[in-house]
Amino acid sequence: MKIALLGAGRIGRVHARAISDHPTAELASVSDAFSAAAESLASEYGVPVLSADDVFSSDDIDGVLIASSTPTHSDFLERAARSGKAVLCEKPIDLDLVRTRHCLAVLEEYPVTCALGFNRRHDPQFSALKTAMDSGRIGKLEMITITSRDPEPPPAEYIAASGGIFRDMSIHDLDMAAWLLGEPVTEVTVSGSCLVDPAIGEAGDLDSVLINLKSASGKLVNISNSRRACYGYDQRIEVFGSKGMLEARNETDTQLRFTGAEGVVDERPQWFFLERYSRAYAQEVADFVAAWQENRAPLAGAQDGLAALELAEAALISYREGRRVLLSEIR
Amino acid sequence: MKIALLGAGRIGRVHARAISDHPTAELASVSDAFSAAAESLASEYGVPVLSADDVFSSDDIDGVLIASSTPTHSDFLERAARSGKAVLCEKPIDLDLVRTRHCLAVLEEYPVTCALGFNRRHDPQFSALKTAMDSGRIGKLEMITITSRDPEPPPAEYIAASGGIFRDMSIHDLDMAAWLLGEPVTEVTVSGSCLVDPAIGEAGDLDSVLINLKSASGKLVNISNSRRACYGYDQRIEVFGSKGMLEARNETDTQLRFTGAEGVVDERPQWFFLERYSRAYAQEVADFVAAWQENRAPLAGAQDGLAALELAEAALISYREGRRVLLSEIR
Amino acid sequence: MKIALLGAGRIGRVHARAISDHPTAELASVSDAFSAAAESLASEYGVPVLSADDVFSSDDIDGVLIASSTPTHSDFLERAARSGKAVLCEKPIDLDLVRTRHCLAVLEEYPVTCALGFNRRHDPQFSALKTAMDSGRIGKLEMITITSRDPEPPPAEYIAASGGIFRDMSIHDLDMAAWLLGEPVTEVTVSGSCLVDPAIGEAGDLDSVLINLKSASGKLVNISNSRRACYGYDQRIEVFGSKGMLEARNETDTQLRFTGAEGVVDERPQWFFLERYSRAYAQEVADFVAAWQENRAPLAGAQDGLAALELAEAALISYREGRRVLLSEIR
Amino acid sequence: MKIALLGAGRIGRVHARAISDHPTAELASVSDAFSAAAESLASEYGVPVLSADDVFSSDDIDGVLIASSTPTHSDFLERAARSGKAVLCEKPIDLDLVRTRHCLAVLEEYPVTCALGFNRRHDPQFSALKTAMDSGRIGKLEMITITSRDPEPPPAEYIAASGGIFRDMSIHDLDMAAWLLGEPVTEVTVSGSCLVDPAIGEAGDLDSVLINLKSASGKLVNISNSRRACYGYDQRIEVFGSKGMLEARNETDTQLRFTGAEGVVDERPQWFFLERYSRAYAQEVADFVAAWQENRAPLAGAQDGLAALELAEAALISYREGRRVLLSEIR
């Protein structure tokens, strides 16, 4: 499968590596609005730099991987669909619900293999948790607890364009919750603060939030987010049910342990998403390629992107209005 | 210090043992509305059975430990105060806010050493967590996560008289949150379900709840409660701040580990509060005796009982009305 | 059961507490060559100070607990047997094999309940390990690994009178190995060094040793001893068999965990035997009392003391002669 | 660097993958006495099948990786040296000491980059342990404990040609000990049994051994080997010193934990060396390539192979003669 990469930034480089390492995928080209970035990455892999127009008009390209800046996602996604190319799009489709729904309509008209970059669904540990849960290990699911903290707050300019913590950061956890629940979320209730960085508060955003979800059958979810954890990327999930509990725990580079006068010291969690989800990114591309080859739906698709964005929207309203928000108000 | 025990049930027996084991305290008498229970426990310790009237009129008794049924607490507490006896009262003072406030007024008029049975504050592990936090180990506190699950749901008749999950079960966690925060809670937001036992729902109660608190300076707390955890008493606390995180973890009888074809197996948590908090009960009596001897406030007092009940009240309103409740509405 | 305590030093105080806390045992008296120590401890418990002669001639005393200095053990033990009193004797019976065998002969002539202070057999965790192993959890036992390290080396004068590391320190581990094996040890092979404290080497002793045992059916044991572990008392046992492995791990005061920039930090092991084996000492007295009441053998008896001393003797010969020593050479 | 692979079996395939994934190395050819195996692997990577003669006479090949059967190692190694090619040779050079020493003499005459396949030195966790130890984390090293157990015993025909447990299995641990000690081993003392599989005993071999080493300055090492651990590949190292202890612990695929009525269950260790040391194999090739490029010694060389074989030889003598063996007897 020949895949054109749109976007040669940090996450674009991760995807280029994953495509290149895949046994049957092939990096076909690199595009980027910033040509030096495109050229540097393209030469590293010995592939041509193409304009986006060239990519969408090429007969030789089977799929595109959209890793460009967020505002370009929806347009590239629609062009991919209209040109009949499979597409793996980094989240979000768009920060705006109306625009996102429009994309889904286009995809309905021009059905192509469309995967959305909810990379965490592809993490081997979360995957094993889901499999164990689905096999009945914890009996009937009752509660989910997701702890998700970044190591460091992003710069103020990033915050300004991010769409806010719910759409930018929590959205990964909202998707994870939706995926694990396996049934619709019906209610969202939120508490939030700005505790980490006053600049975030001045930008009208929050940096510490608690999001509670309730599903159609009454299952409960708590998501705990912070923009700063001095010990690294804190990514834990606990699912609790009638027959027990499963915990996905933080990962470390090694299992080395030191015991000394100050106590028993293990490694801190891996620092950020590039380390923690390196296996997930490879698996995400593998699932995309397989979905295209087998003409099946990928693990995460555009509909999941819309669903997560609706949850983020509900969370924002809940915080602003200090009340429980029903998803029926949003959908 | 001569202490009269009011109430010879399960928790009364725990306190009798703690008083008897204390180097300077002495079990003076046992009282119980059910005389067989009083006689059995009294004879075990070689002490007389007294009526409550005798206790309060005795010149020989320094303090009373109220471990009788909840509806009797407030009356006994007031009689203890009026008769000038120190008092350690099992939580709650009363399930009703007005009645509780009346007790506090009486205590103000007749000031005696008054401790409230928030046993968890005396747990060595939670105590060590608080000490480490207060010493700056995690920097500035930002978020608290309390997981608190009972091993098995109580019988339906217990539920009926319990005052509901917030006043009966969550109240321990609400007090813990208040104690750890060290500043007033200003907002409460709740989600809840009946997932464990339909009989609980039929009694108008919940068995699975998520309670979010926000403090005066914006710190966030999540409390997660369930009436049933098949693996035992799940009692965990996580405090998260600018310089790290402290976790109080479940305790086991031994550190024995088995590794076999099925994996690496450690002991499950201790089954329930009598095992888990055995050290805390001893420490609670020790603190009560020391507070009386040193004429200082005990670690948890009547005011803390009122504060926790107000939080429970706010939680109930939040759940019923689907909104953020300000504590200023309650106080 | 009325028990006279011989020896009012550190370990004597531990036993006094255990006797006093036991529901049916009673501390009858305290004796010590150093009268101030005897008086201080006796007055703490409100019991008389007696001479050893008075103890052995008293009709009122059911048993004696020998916690005096090592050179007095064998004589006290024989006098206890001859006077028909049950006896719990701190290890060792004597540092000399011939003297020890003489004691056993006296005990055969005057059979009384005789327990030997191998406290670790009474530790709840090791006890649970033994029970699990005996119930078949690890299948057929193949290898045992015992790690046993003291926090700090003893002073030079202690070393001089100790009988050397094998008879003084390793003897506990040799007894543990013998107990867990449940069959005779047939071979001993040793390596050793003086790495911790040159004063120990100058006294002709070792401070770091590896002892390998082989049992009648070929099972293997490794014991690793050091006189100094800066992180506390390191007391671990691993038993390995055809169906898995059981590990008894170090114990801590609490389960509190800190995660910060420097890693994930748990408490270090408890500092020394008084903390680590506090439950074992209580259980040891309980077993002694029960053995006397039920007229059965205690968990560890004089024969076990002899067997462990023989292993220590074999270890010393193995080290000195640089060869495998058969137990048949010793017995 | 163009590398010819000699040997297309299981371990040959691992090396082919590592060479192919390396950014500057290139798999040049595949050779195998069994031509179908060579052809299958060669076609997978699109490289030619060559005879060994062609390899050694080719001007186009920079190095050879010897992954053929043990009896061919020494001859291939010498031919590589004589033809001036760098060589990475799977351990052992030869099972015979005299033959091995001859190889070293040839290497002295024809000096080429020569790496020996002690893969564990390249494991990231053991590597981190060594780095931490060398940086002084545990103070002065005193004792090393290596636990190394295979998941399943090899078939009887493998045992027959293996050279026995010391030369075949323990040799990895002996090399690890030598590497960690950083000073010569002077004494070896061994205990051993056949407990796992009677067929191993009938073949004159052992399946369960304890090897104690002592170094020039008196440091002690215990190696514990078993041919069968039902829970997977047990690969642990503990280094203990004056300021603490470092432990390399078993690795698992994920950190998923289940808590249920039966306890807290973590994943068992990875099954065998292909999983456990996958990162080490890649790192081993990387070190080989870098050593060749930088004209420096690789992390493990032929001299280390000889040293480990001498230790294995001493271990065998110690077992057979029931005595401490000095390395000066062997060297």
C-alpha cells in the first residue's frame, strides 16, 4: 500500500517511521506547507516531496496519512474521500462540531477506508485490557477510572489554538472511555481548575479537570486530567466490575530497582507519548493498512472522532454552566 | 482515664479491646440497650454493666465512648457534655443537619474533650501520607483521588436506616478529603448509579457514586465509591501536586507472592474495616486519651463531623438536581 | 500458665511483653544476673524478682523462658527439665555440639515441653509460605533461596563471643532451610569473605557468606548472608518447584508510595528483628503455651537446635577446608 | 558494513533481522549446510546464498556473523580472522578449552574486530544496572546473585551435544558475573542435582545447579540455574554493596494487573530468550558494527569467551570432586 504523508512535523516523522517499517506499506511521498521540513524528511527516506494537489491527483497513491496542522485536517480528509484514497487522519477531524459533521457526510457519500488517530486504542496494554474485559474477566463492568496527565504544560500559543483542554487533551480519554464502555454515554458532569500555569487560565482555559460520564445502562466513568506531572506521562486506566478490577499501569524503560537507605526506588514512567505509545503508532498504521487490504473498518474511524468531540463539547458546557449535561442536548 | 462504653455491638467490642490494651486507659463499664450483649462483653473484661443514667451520673467515670446505634448518638453526646465527661463518639453525630448543629451548640456551652470516630485519620498509612504531604513532599497539592469500596453491600434493612450512601459510606471519604485539603470545600458535583444490588435502588439509594469536590483555592478531589468489591476492602488515596504524587495502597496480611503458569499472584487486600483499620482503632483511642490528658483538641472533633455531613448533604442535592452545589447553600 | 522469665535484656523484654499480652499466660517473675535490669522490668509488670534457684524450686511456676546470655542456656535448660518445668529457650542451646547433645540427653531422661527460639518459624509470612508449599502450590520442591542480611554489623566484642557467623547468624537460616526442606540435609558447601568490617576479619570471622545445602533427595538450598545492609533487615525466602515459585518478601511499616522526578519510591524494609518479627515473637509464646497445654511438641524443639548447630559446624568445616562436607561426618 | 550470515537456523534468523534493521549494516548473503534453510532465509531478504568458501574469499564482505552449529564456530572464526573479516560469533567459540585457546592465538596473529555473542551484556536493563553500579549507586560491590532458569528442558539429544549445563547454560551467567565483577574470579564452588528430568541425569548431566564464585578481592557471586521454570524465562540479577542493592527483574509484555477474589495477578515473565532479549540482539549487532567502524573492541570479545569457558570448566571439576577449585588450576 503506497501512502502519502501530509505533514512532516514531529508526529509526521513518527508516522513516516511506522510506514517505512511496515512489511507491506510504502512511504510514497512527503508534503508539508513548510518545504524545508518536507524536503528533510523526504530525503531521509529517499521519497519525493509532493504538493497536496499532486498527492490527491496521483493514480499511484493508495492512501494518505494526515499529520498536518489541525485546521487543515477536515479539508484534506474530504479531498482524500473524494479522490477515493484511504485516509488515516490525526485527531481531531476539526475542533468544530458542524465542520466535523460535514466531513462525515462527505465520507458517507464517498466511502473510503477512514481511520482516525486515536493512537491509544492501539496500545498493546490497553488492547490487552479491553480483550480481558470483553472476555468477562471482571464480570459486569461498573466503573472506569482514567488518569491522564501530561509531563509539562504546552506553551501559551499552543493553548490558544488548541480548542481548550477538553477538545485537545481530554478527547483521547473520552474516546478511550467510549471504546471501553461499548455503549453510549448519556451524561457528562465536570469540575475544573487552573492550578498549574496561570497563563492557561488567562487564555480562558483549564489545566486540571475531573470529568464524570454516565452511560446508557448507568456505568460510571471518571477522567482525571492535568497538564503537568513532574514524574512523566501518567497514563493509567482502571476498569472495575462485579468480578474484579483490571489496571493498565504506567510503563518504564526497564524494570531496574534500587534499594537503599532512602527506600526502594523504581524507574519513573516514560516521559511522553512518543516513548509511551511507540508500539501503538506502529500498530495504528498496521491496522490502517490491514483495514484497507481487507476492506473492513479500522479500529477507530471518523464516527469515533465525532463522538469524542461531542463528549468534549458536553464537558465544556457542563463546566461553564455548572450542571449535568445530557448528550441528547448535543447530538 | 476511666472510660465507659455505650454500645456492645461489633464496633463496641473493637473499642473495648482498644481501651483495655491502652497503657493508661481503663474500661470502666459497658452499657447496651440489649442487656445480654452488655453482660457478655462486660464479663469478658471483668467490668460492671451500667445503665446510661448510671454512667452519666457517676463521679468515677472520666469519659464515654459512644458506640451505640446512630439514633442514640446525639442524645448521649449532649448528656456527656452536660455531665462534663470527655466523649469519643462514633460517626455520625446524627444523620440530620439541624440535630447535629444543636449538638455542637451544646458542646460550645459545655466544652468537654470531644472526639469523633473518623477512624481513618488515625490509620498509620494515611497518617504518614498526610505528614509527607504537609512536609512538602509533593509540592503544592492539586488533586486528590480517593477510591473507597466495601467488599459486600449491606442488607436492605441496613440501607433503609443508613441515611443513604453519602451520609453512611462516603462521609468517611468526605472527611478524609477535608482533612487532606486543609482548606474549605466550596463546590460539590456528583454522578451516581445503582449497579450492584437492585434492592438498594428500590430503597431509593445508590451503590456506585463519583463525587467531585473543589476547594477554596481550586484544588480538585474525586471520590469513587462502590458498595461491592469482590476482592475485599478497597481503600486507596492518591494526592497529586506540583512535585509528585503520594499513594496510600491497599494492605495485605503478608507479602507472600506466587509465580506460576497463570502469572504472578499477590494477596488480595484485607477483607474489611476490622482488619484494615485495626491499628487505626487503637490509635484513635490513644489520641482521645492523650487529648483528654493534655487538654487539647483530638485529631477529629464534632466540628469535623458537621463539616462532613454538610458535604454529604451537598452531594445528595447535587445528585438529585444534576448540578454543582455550592457549600454556601448548605452552611 | 505461669512463666518465669530468665534474662531481662532486650530480647527478654520482648518475651515479657508477649507473655503479658497472651490471654492465658502470666508473667510470674523476672530474673537477671544484673539485678537492676531485673528490677526495672519486674516493676514494669508488677511481678517479683526471683533468683534462678527460687524459680526452679518454686511449685508455683509452670514454665521458664530462657532469654539470658548464651553461656547460661544449657545449664538453665537442664535445670528446667530436671525440675519438671516447661521451657522455651532462646537459641542456641549452646555453641558447643557436645554440650548441646548432653542437654538433649537430659531432656530425654526428664521429658518436659521444650521449645527452642527459632522465632522465624512463627512469622506469619513464612508460615503462610510453608503452608502453601505443603499444600502443593509449587509442586515438587527443587530449590530454596534464603537472603538474610542484618542492617549493621555487631560490635567487635559481640563477634568475639558469638561463635562466628555460622553459629550466630546463619543458624536461623539453616533452621529455616531444614524446616522448609522437610528432609535431612546431607551436604554443605560454603564460600565466604570479610567485606564489611575488617575488625570482623581480624577476629577470625567472616561477614559475607554463601552456604549451599543439598538434601537427601537432591534438593538444593542457597543461603546468602551479610552482616550489613544499609537499607535495613533483608529477610527474603524463595522456594522454587515444578509448578512455580513462592517468595516471602520484605515487610514495611506502610504501603505508602511516592512518585516524583527521581522515580517511584516505596518504603525500605523494616529496620531489624524487633520490628520485622514482632508478630513472630507473640506467636512463639502462643505456640509454647499451647504445646504445654495440649502436651504436644512445639513447632521448634531442642532437636531442631541440635540439627541447626550441626549444619553450622559443617559450614565452618567446609569453609576452612574448601570442600563439600557430608553431614554424616558430623552426626 | 556488509555482513555475511553463516547459519540460517533460529538464532540465525534473529541476527538476519537485526542486521537488516540496522541503519548502516547490510545483510550480504546467507550460508547454511542445509541449503533449503539458507535459500528460504536468503529469499526472504532478497540476498544470495553463498558457500562458506565464497564468503571468506569475497572482497565485498566486511564481516561474518557465525550462527551455525557449535562445532563449526572455531573453524569459521579462524577463517574469518585469516581473511581479515570482522566477526561476530555466537557463543561458545568451542566447547574445548585447548581448541578455544588456539582460536585466540590465531586472532592474535590476525587481529580483526571480533565480538562474541554474549547477548545479555547488551540487554538494556542489565546495561542500566552495570552503568548504575559503575557510577557508585551501590557503593562498594560485595555480592552478586544471578537467577537464571529456562522455561523448559531441552530434548535429550540436545543435552548430549551441549557440553553439559555449565558450558551450555551457566556460561551466560558466568560471563555476566565476570563482566559485573570487573576483576578476576579466583575460586569456584558448586552444588548440583538432577531434579527436573531423569533423562538429563542419564545423559550424565545436571539440571539444577548452584555456582558460587569468589573474586580476587573477595566479592561473592551466587548463580542459581534450573532447566525448567513453568512460569517462563526467569532472568534476574541482584548486585549488593555497601550503599544498597540493584535488582534487574523479569520483564513482561504489558503492565496489566488483575485484582479478583483470588488475589492480585500480574503477567508472568516473557517466555524465552527470543522475547526477553529481542532488544539485546539488535543492540549486539549495533555494537559489532560500531566497533568495526570505530576500530575499537566490542563489548564482549573472544577473550571473554575463553574466560567464561574456564569458569565453566572449573565448575565442572568442583562438582565432580566436591571441592573449591582455584582458577589458577585451569588457566
